[in-house]
Amino acid sequence: MEALWVSFFLVTIAEMGDKTQLVALAFATRYSARVTLAGVLVATLVAHLFSVAIGELLGLALPTFWIQLGAGIAFIGFGLWTLRGDSLDDDKRPASRFGPLLTVAIAFFIAELGDKTMLTTVTLASQYQSFIPVWLGSTFGMVVADAIAVVVGVVAGRRLPERAIKIVAAAIFIAFGLWAIGSTLFVPVR
């Protein structure tokens, strides 16, 4: 159960201000919120399925010490990445050759490849070795974060305080990273 909640929480935080969240917001201005979120859900289910599979394989192949140390370093890196930020150029929105749902799902899947939320999911899967909880937690964390952006963007019609969101999200990632490294280096293995 811990893997589900930690995955949900960290991916939700990672998605705040991320380029894929901006993709969801851009599509919500073009299509209905329901179609946009359905496309996000489909794309995330598939992308995070691959992420968890990769993480599980890494977890089986590497000793726990190195996975924990790598995860801590990765989380600190995600925190720094969050501070740096992502951007989305409006000119890069794909033309719609498919229906709205497939257009959103395909574009979102492509945007998610190699993204920090995908890498966060790989990291969590390698740590927890709990396929379904990490997959579902990371998927629903992503959908919740994107739903927040879509709803706030549609209802408020104004920009989120992006800098504050980035700072809080970065601090959470760095804290998790330091905790993972500290618990790996300074807690005796039993």
C-alpha cells in the first residue's frame, strides 16, 4: 500500500508545472476537459506500464544498496530539474489527424517519453518492486495533477503561480532524495 501512495504523491508533485501538464492544459483549450483527461489517462496507463516494467527489471538486476543510492540521487536530480522547469511551444501542438481522444493520447504519450514523471516511475518501481501499486499510483497521480491544471485553467482562466509550485515540488524531491541517500549510507544493513 505504501508503494501506491508514495507513487501517487511523488508523481503528482513531479507533474506540477511539467511540460506534460502544459500539454494537457493546451489540449483543454482545444477539446473538452473530459476528452483531454481521457486521453491523458490512456497515454499515462501505457507510458507508466512501460516505466514500471523497466524499473522492476532494474530492481531485479541491481543490489538494493545501489538502487537506494541511485534513487536518492535521481530524486535530487528531479528536484533540480523541477527548478529549471519545462516549456511547451504553442507551435509544436500536433495537427489532428485522428479524433480528439487519440490526438490527445498520442501527443501526451510522446511528450511523456523520457519525462521526469516517467523517470520517477521507473525509480519508484525499482525501489518498491511492487508492479501494480506503483503503476496505478503513478498513473492516478499524473491524472490528478493534470486534472487540476485543466480545471484551474478552465475555471480561473489565469496562470498558476508557477514559480511557487516549482519551488515546493523541488524541495519535496530533494528532501526525498536526501532521505533515501541518508538511509542508505547511514543505516546499517540487517
